[in-house]
Amino acid sequence: MAGVLVTGGTGKTGRPLVDVLRRAGAPIRVASRHPSAHDPDAVRFDWDDPATHADALRGMDRIYLVPPANSVDPMPRVGPFLDEAERLGVRRVVLLGSAIVLPDAPGPLELAERIRSRPGWAVLRPSGFMQNFVGAHPVAERIRRDGEIRTAAGDGRLGWIDARDIAAAASALLTGLLDPDGPRDHLLTGPAALSYRDAAAIITARTGRPIRVRHISVDELAGNYQAAGIPEVFATALAGVDAGIRAGREDLVSTAVLDLTGRPPRSFADFVQDHAGEWARSAPPGR
């Protein structure tokens, strides 16, 4: 039976997308490296194990494509997977790309161009995830531990977006009628562009826990990412993104979430309200 293969099905955007698709009654397959034994739709999928790809693809006609994490060159692994998808008759792929271009990393751009070149395939280019402020992300861990955001972005602004809104946009493209002459590229942002200083002020106001911003160099930020376990090449590229933010290259806001889903994206203040307990509970004693 035809359905939607959700790669990264237990990740930041995959998990809410699975919820949305299930509520819509869409047949799905939830692909991840560690599938749940309690989910009948779960299947093992590992970008580094091509033997898992065919089973995940079998019977699916649409794909939500999350490239390998922490990679500046996804094409060697994703390219053969897409070849197999086309051979099996997959008619629609929605790629989780990025509005933020990694410095000196043409691979993600090459992948996005391949997706845009196929009829019925589309690229989502979300801005920075609001979820970076919670969970296991290095930014979130430092906020919880030290009440601090370290950044090389200065007062540059980013159109932070909630992963739930990315999932809603992906669902609209995967389950709706897609105009063959319509856009193949969708810039996704929240309703406003904010600096890290703005974000810290909103967290402080909504939780009562003071969050400060410390401005550091790009090299120091790269070192922080490496210390958090991110591979050196990707950590360097990720830190370089802050230079682009500081220069104003990511100060963008779009209406794509509203256009695709019929409702506006969540604000950062709403996101913080939903997750306020995480920062409040983890405040160190005496701070």
C-alpha cells in the first residue's frame, strides 16, 4: 500500500510529522536507526547501512527526507538512496533542507538542487529551530547549566521557527495536491526575526530565570561545538554560520507556513511558554 516514508522519524521534525500524518489517517513508515519495538509502523533505517534502505522504501510512494546529521557532504549516501527511490516509483520527496547555508559546504546545496529538479519533489528551507533552545542541543545545555547563551552572531537576527510548523508544512506537501508548476522551494521562518539577545530576554521574561548572552569569536564557538561532541568539520561550518547571522544574511521572514498550512507560525514567546518548565526546573541553586 502506498504511503509516506518518514526518515528521521523520531527526530525534531520527524516525530511531530508522524503525529500529524497519523491524525490525517495517512499510511506511514517511521524510519530511524533505533526503531521502537512498540510501534508497528517503525522500521530500522541507517544512512551508513544501505541494506536498510530497500526495506524502508518498499511500498512507499512519498518520502520525507532528512539527510545524515552533522554532515557537510550528504550526497555520497543520499544520492544512491534517491536513485533507488526513483527506480521504485516514488512520486514525491520533500527534503528537509536549510535556509542557512553552511560555509564551504556545497554538498547540501547539490542535494537541494537535485530535489528541485524532479517534478513533484520539493525542498523545505527552515531557518534556525526554536528547539535548539531545549533538549540536547549545545545551546540548550549551556542555558540550563549556566544561564548563558554563547554566540558569535553579535546582534544579528534569525527567523527562528518551531519544528512543529516545519512538520505541518511538510505534511501539507506530502498529503495535498501539488501544483506541478508551483514552487519547489519553500523558505520557512517564524513570524519575526530575533537576535540571541531578543531570545534570551523572552526566556527571562517568561520563566523568571535570568539568561545572559556572551559574545565570543567564531573559533571559540567552533571549539565549544567540538567539546559538545560535534565532528570538527561540521562544528567549524556550524560556527561559521554565526558570522553570516552577524552580517545580516539570515534576517529573513516569510509567509510560507501560512501559505502551506492556512495558519501562521508559532511565535518564539509561544514556544517559550510551552517549554518554560525546562529552564525553570534546571536553574542551578543560587542563580
